[in-house]
Amino acid sequence: MTQKLEGKELVSFEELLMANSVIVDTLAQLLIEKGVFNKEESAKGRMSSAGQ
């Protein structure tokens, strides 16, 4: 799944965005499983931040 980069190799913006999306989604799922917040609160937060 991942590749080790050599020296000063760069990743594309698309690759960086995808990696960030995976991390954020995983963190949100973990917080939901632990009961920190629920799916409805998560969806509501996404909707309110999209309108800003």
C-alpha cells in the first residue's frame, strides 16, 4: 500500500489528500466507537463547516 520515497522525492497533492482523508476518517471512526461523539454529531459538524 505504501512506498518508501527516496531522498527528495515528492508526492502529488492528490496522494497527500488521499492519505489525509484516510487518517481523518479512521480517527473519526475511532472517536465514534469510543463514544466521544456519534455519527449524527459528526454529520452535523460536516454540514455546518461546508457552509462556511
